[in-house]
Amino acid sequence: MKSPSPPSPRPRQPSLAQLRAFAAVAEHLHFRDAAAAISMSQPALSGAVAALEEALGIQLFERTTRKVLLSPAGERLAARARTVLDAVGALMEEAEAARAPFTGVLRLGVIPTVAPYLLPAVLRLVHDAYPDLDLRVHEEQTFSLLDGITSGRLDLLLLAVPAGAPGLAELPLFDEDFVLVTPRDHPLAGRADLPREVLRDLDLLLLDEGHCLRDQALDVCREAGRAGGPVNAGAAGLSTLVQLVGGGLGVTLLPATAVDVEATRAVGLATARFAAPAPSRRIALVMRSGAARQGEFEELAEALRSALRGLPVRIAGRGVSPPA
């Protein structure tokens, strides 16, 4: 009778350095690029991956002379390794926040239709009230910002809400009206009592797809009963839009905070205001639900509400709300 085989030895506990090396190679599928990404020498990274494979008793990668591929076991464990590293990162973030609020790095994402008009007030506030905070600003479109905050690349967002992504919470800052920008000789120029229905028949110019302001403006147009779309949707920024209006190609909608800056960029422009309740958008800080620095972000939101009172906006009340 054949004696039973001895049980396989239990895997040894991997180190965080080994997991970081494994996760980097799993992401880049290239040892040199992975080493550069985590600031480790290539020999040290290769050694960490080999030590992890030995500790776990499995092969994580299939190596050839031309490329690196995850093995079936590596495919299964890559997501687990990333989860462990994210959890350790969250632990360190929470410890740092608990030690000293408003210190260290804060990675703030801002949409392009907010950044030029609010950042001066944001930067002045941070400089004066939080001098030890290392604020790093990233201007990107909404979809990129939402990906950045859910992946952990960004800490906090400043954008129009609702963002429509799960796992996030909002700190409302203010509401601002949309203003119609027209050529100076347009029949609607200078009016302060426009009904929304005028949007049904205007030659409307909007931003490219991907900008949330475009989607918000189209929502306003649909609510007004407009059946068609914009006559020109090729503008990458608000500055281009107002130049097109100044050239007589149509009219556009600007958020109130952008009017003083953008309406002076082209000659021959005028504005018109909508009758109450005017179409508007809400701007908020957006964070991950249960963020370790939630207390700091709430304090920052309250300070921003005070700092923005000089703008043509309606300041929102305090509190945290989940996106609709």
C-alpha cells in the first residue's frame, strides 16, 4: 500500500515590497517600465517577483524573450494584490490625516468650465488658510476625473453635479445661472426676462462632446422643448465659443461665473438673462464616500462657500449628500 504524500508546505507571507513589484509588472507587463513606475531598480524588482513566486509556490508570469504575460494564477492574484495595496494606502492616508489635518498632498481634480473662474479663489484660500497643504490641481473632463477619484489617483473633485457615479458623496458649494451670450445686434441682446422657450429656435453653439456643460445645456434645451441639436459642436473651450458668437455664427450659454472673463474676449458681444427660475447648474466638491479626510473636506467646503460669496452665485447650505 502506497503511503500518502506529505502535505505541501504552506505559502510564506509575502512582503509589501513583493506585492508592489508584482502589481507593477502585472500592470505594465514589462519589467523595465514597472521598475521605473515604482522607482525600483530592475534587478531589485525581478528579485522581489521571484521571491514572491517562491514564497507562494506558484508561477505568476510567463516570460519569453519578447514579452511578459500573466500566468493563469497570476491573473487570479493580481486583483487581490492591488486590493491589499489599496487597503494599505488607505490605512496610511487615514493615519496621516489623523496626525495633522491640512498637511501633505491633496490632489484636486477640476473641470475646464470651472477651473479658470474658481481656481483663483481656491488657490488664494489654500495659500492663506492652509499653508502646509500641498495642493496639486488636475484639469480634466468629468469622465476622467471620476475615473481618477474612484481609482485613487485623485482625492477630491470640483465639478458640476450630480456626477452620476456610485460610491461618491457631494459637498455642495453653490448654484449658478446660465446666461445667454449673443452678438450685440441680436434681438435678444440685453434682455433680463427671457423665457426658456427662446432656446427652441436659436442657432445654438455648444462645446465638444465629453464636456458636462454641453450635456447640461442640452438638458436645458430639451426642457425648453427644443427638438434639434446645436448648429456647431466643435468648440473645445468657452473662449472659442464666445469667439464664434462674436463672429456672428450663433449664440451660446455660459455659466454666470464665466461671463465676466469670457464675454470680454471678443468684440461685439452682449448678454441676456433668463426669467426666474433661470436654468442653472450646481457646483460641488465630490469625494469618495467615507473618505479618511472627510472632516477636512467638509471644512474646506465651508471655507470655500465663504470665499466665493463675491461671485454671481447662490451659496449652498452645509452638509454632505450622495449624488442623485
